Amino acid sequence: MIADTIAAISTPPGRGGVAIVRLSGPGALGAAEKMFSPAGKTPVSSFTPYRMYPGEIDCGSFRDFGLCVYFRAPHSFTGEDVVEFHCHGGTEIARGVLRSAVRCGCRLAERGEYTKRAFLNGKLSLSSAEGLADMINGESEAEVRAGYMLYTERLNGCAVRLQDALKEILAGIDADIDFPEEDIEHTDLAHIREDLRKMCDELGTLLSTYRTGKKVKEGVSVVLAGRPNTGKSSVLNALLGSDKAIVSSVPGTTRDVVEGSIEIGGVRFDLYDTAGIREGAEEVENIGIDRAKKLIDGADLVLFILDASEKMGEEDRAVYASLAGKSRLVVYNKTDLADAGESEVPADIRISAKTGENVQLLRQRMFEICMHGYNADAQFLIEERHFAALSRAKHELDEAVALCGKIPLDLLGVHLRVAWEALGEISGETESERVIDEIFAKFCVGK
């Protein structure tokens, strides 16, 4: 049982309309009695939970007029008694409230400690806490949605259901091992094999979502590549809708990577305009070319930019050949100029970065290629930890299906118990304390 009471500023630092200082623990209400003078007749000890009360907050050397709300355990975020002070949003005001809370017996909260207490008190699973972190840190609509799916325990519910099914099978196996002389047979191997096969299929379906889920969480990496002066920087600016990169008719203007991000269909796309790839470039430009090649190797998609007003040259062919085997779109730019017609490399799309012709269509094509089959309302694996745990569980169940009926029941049970433990890592039931601490350290102080 947690005996101490923590306090922290839960709103971002800086000036704002309102700042919130949160207390959690058995001494939260007692501290509030010392710190808050209600404007009405109801004393703090008699506050109705979940109702805002106006009054004066003691900030040490000064006072502020604000609001106080009490959340009674266990019906609070942390599962403990929680008190929040809503004060004016000046930096020093919130600090004064926090200092007053410490004087009244609270200690300063550590990073993620409120959410960790919620986990330890059974208010949410470990995966739900990770979903909350993904929502808070999300940089795109899709990442927030995926985080919310995780926060609402959908993945944990699936893992717990599979654990319960394995527990039932293991109970039957243990009964047959412990009481072999009984006439009742608890283990129907054919039925077990079929049940395990269904679990494997379900896990396989979940695991197949990780590739898309990783893009949702980390963003889609798109590199613009081509020889110098094909208009890569102009295409980047057109896609972003702003003048991010310097545009010049002088070849080799872009010597380093220029980055920008956009949302397409709610998914973040990270765009990289790279130095034009060519032979004979001087030293500084060559550094940019080397960086371009490394980015291309790790990209989800490469936009190979060609000049529609010119025929392909040797430098174009060399760049195109280097992209063999990579996911790419052949983009002919500068269609507003005299069109030289089709070259030996067919165009996937023809655009004009200058006039905006087909730029929106290019965005749509990028989304279709990189997020094929994406459904915003579907559940995705977005955490590498979850992917690893479910992969281990599926591996053990695959082994159990293959060996069912060929090995003794106690050895079959070993595979099922390892799978059960791997599934328990989703909720945190079987995860190590070190990993749990690392997860909550990702949160800010006050959450």
C-alpha cells in the first residue's frame, strides 16, 4: 500500500489561463484543508467529490483565488484520494501552490508517477498506460486514435481472453497429470489443437498490423531523390504548402537534407528533400549526397523526380538504377514548361510544383502506396514491446500445435505456460519491474 502523498504541476510550464496542481495519496484531502479557504460555508472535509468549489489558495507568501476539486478513492485516476487546485496560469502562481503542498506534507512527484500509481492500483493495464503516453505525445491524428484504442484496453482485453483460454487448457492438463487413475479425461488433444490453432490465427492477424502501426506511430518516411535541378525543392515546398526549401535554377543548391512534415489522411508523412545525386560534385555537396543515399536506404517511399521538360540523361539513369527494389514513385515535374514527352521510364504521375497541378493527387498516391488497406477505426499494434511479446506467444503456440499429441502433456504445458507469460507482458502482469519503470519514465512530471 502506498503511504505517501505526491504533488506536481500537471499543466505545461509557462503563462496560460489556468494551471492545475494535483495531489494524490492518503494525505491529499488533509493538505487541501490547510491550503484552501472555501468561499462558501462547506468546509474542505465535507466537499462533495467531483464538484468544483471556489475559494482562496494559500501560495505561501501570497494567495490566489481559484477552484478546488476532490476525487475520492477509489474513483479517481490514480485510485487514491486526489485533490486538484485550479489556479491562475502564471508560472510563479503554480509554483507557489506546489510549494505550499510540500509544506503541508506532500512530496514532489516523479515522472509518470500518477499514471504508475493508477497501474499499481489496478485502474489501468500497462498497455493502457502506453496508449495514454502515445495520445499525449501523438503528432498526428492517426497516432492519437491508435493510442486511444490502446488506452481503452482493447489489446489488453484480447491478451487477457487468450490467457484465460490457456489457463483452462492448462488446468485440464494438470488434472490429467495429477490424477491419471481417474476415469474422467480432461484433455481432448484434437480439441486443444484446434483451439490453439485459432489462437495462433488471431495472434497472426494482430501481428500483421504492426507494419502499418509502426508508420502510424513513427510517421511515414518519404525521400525526394533525383539529379540536381529537377525541382525536388519545389516539389517539397508544394507538398508542404510552404517555402521550406530554397529554390534556385543553379544545380546543387540543396547540399544538405531539408525536412518537413504533413498529414495525409490523418497520418504524419516526414518528407526529406535531398541533395541532387551526381558525379563530380565538390566536397561539401558530396557530404549531402552521402546523406541522401543513407536516407533513401531507410525510406518507406522514394519520389524519383524527373524534369518533364527534358529528356532523361545519364545522371537520371544512374539515380533510377540505384533505386532498384525500393518502393518508389516516378514523378515528372515542370509540366508547366514545354513537355519533352515520355522518356524510357514511364511516369507514375506528372505534376507542376509551380502551378500546383496534380500536387494533391501526388499526396493521395503517396498515401495509397504507404498505407494500403489502412482503416482509421481498426486496431493496430504500435508498440515494439507488444509486437515482441505477442510474437513470442505465437511462436510457443505454433510449437504447441505442431507437437500436440507427439510429446507428453507436461512438456506441452511448458510451451503453453511460456505463451501465457508472454501474453501477461501486455497487461504488465508478468513484465519486469525495470521495463515498467522505463515505460512510466516516458511521461512528464504531473501525469
